[in-house]
Amino acid sequence: PDEAKSAPTVAWMEARKKADAANPLKHREPLSEQESIEQVRKLLEKTKPVVEREDVVESPVLAAGSSELDDIKYELGQLRDMFKTHLDMTARNERESLSVEAKNIIAKLEETGISAEHIEALQKEVLSQGRKRDFWKKSLAWLNADIVNSTIDPVKDGGIYAFVGLSGVGKTTTIAKLASQAALKYGKDEVALITLDHNRIGSKEQMKLFGMMLGVNVVNASNTAELRDRLREVEHKRVVLIDTAGVSLRNDSLRVNCEALKSSHRKLNVVLALSANSQRAGNDKICQDIDDLVCGTIITKLDEAMVLGGVVSTLRDSGLGLIGVSCGQEIPNDYQSFSPSELIDKCFLIEQNIQSEKPAQSQQASAA
């Protein structure tokens, strides 16, 4: 009887696939939201008895070998794909009805790397109504609204800060910039550097070199216990900066490292370094893994990124405060505190610079 109940669902899916093949999506009227919800409800009703029976199976071996459960997963997967297709069709149809101004703004947002989810939300909330001349201003305000402006300033406020992030994001260079600014502000005796990075070849030597250049004390710590001892030795200083080993995106040790760092001193703050030229998916994952353990983020390598929309979307989704940005290799000048609005301005300024360079390059080529 249960197999008979699931058969109509499978038959319905096969019939739907044949109908889709005979009637391309671009020629079919998109389903309304209510129609889509109704189809979801009907499918769930058909699969409900099977799910309930599987929930009470006592033997894991029998449950694992059940082909009926696999059928349900397949059908739900097909349903998910169908529902996503419907939403994509609806969004495309709605976009076709937008004004020229709104379409141009969407194209600019896509070029700068703003996430598709944010563009779709902007399309619905900002670009579908109101005065066209206000669209761009409102779009920037919408992007800026949910990016947290951190009140933390490691140089101005002082304190103990440990920097974490993926390998190669520029933590050590950023620390050197902050240390040099702090040394200029308070004197070299008020600044201390601690290195925990023993994975990267030459990391300790690099930090010692920075310390010699700045006249700042540099100490090493091999583990959390040593870090506690070193912090007791330097906690009286105005600014203490800790360099940690970078981690791999496929390694889940970052959260464990952050917890160990925070346990080493009650006043220690963890700062996340995010590279502007890293893939957005990687930055999103890191933020989700440790968002409750860090006090804010510093965006690095702005000078190496072609577009900044990805990191803007990451900050907007993560809720982590923006502390500052590192842009370039010059110490100490290439670090500055940054507000969300300044980052967004920088994001679209880069795009404008790229676009303005293209005509100049074309003219040079023509002249040649």
C-alpha cells in the first residue's frame, strides 16, 4: 500500500519532466507563489506516510537499505530544483519589467561582485518603486545599512589583539602596520609583538625583523600555556599584537584556535583578517565558523582586488564589525580605520576607475 501511495508522486514527476521538455521554460507562464506552495503541500502529503514509517524504524541497517527513503530524497530534490527554477523565472520576469535606470544599476552591482541574493533583494525593495533618480543613492544606503561599523580601534584604544585568518591573507604585514602606528603614537616601549606562527617558513624571522625595524619587543610562544606566560609579561604595555598561524579553508581548526586564544587572557580580543581578493564562499564560511568569537574584521589586500562586492556582501551577511582596511605594502601608511560607507564608496570607485581606464587604453591602441 505504501508503495502504491508513492507511485503517483513518481509518476507526477516524470509527467512534469516530459511536459517541461515539450514546453520550454521561457515560453511557459511562471507559477504564482500560491500555486508553488500548493504543489509543495501536495507532494509533502504524498510522502508523509512514508516518512512517518521511516521515523519509527528501529534498525539502522534496515533504514539505510530502504529504497523508499532514497525515493523520497530524490523527489524532494526534484521539488527543490523545480521551486528554485520557478523563483529564478519570477525574478527574471520581474527584472524585464524594470526601468532602464534600475537595469543599469543591477548591471553595475553584478560587475562589482555583489551577491545574487543581495541584488535580488535590492530589486524587490529598492528598484521596483519610487523615483528613478533616487535608485542609486538608495541602493548604496541599502548595502550600507546592515554592515556593522565597529567601534574598536586597536591603535587608538589599545589592548591585546590576536589576528586570525586563512594562510596568506596578510596578517603579519597588517600587524606590522598597526605596531608602527602605535609605536609612533605611544612610543616603542608601549608596544609588544607575540608570534604564534610556527607553520610558515621564516614567519618568526619576519616578525623579528619587523620588531628590529620598529624597535619593538618581539617574543615567541609555542602553545597556549606559553602564551599565557608571555601575556603576563607584557600585559602592562599599551598595545599587544599577536600573530597566529594561518589555517586552511578545509581545516576546521580555526574555531578551536580562537577559543584557545580567548582562554589565554580575559582581555584578549580576536580580530579576523579577510582578504579582499579571496573567494566570497571562503570568506563566508570563516565568518560563519567564528562569528561569535571575534570582535571585528580587518579587510586586507584591497590593492590586489579587482572588485570588492564579494567582501561587501560577506560583511553584510556576517554581522561582523568592520575595523579597518589594509591596502598596500607600505608601513605604516597603508592601514587605516574604515567605515562601511567608505568601503562601499571604495567598492564602486574601483569599478569606475576600471571603466575609465578602458577608453584610454582603446585610444592608445588606436593611436599606435
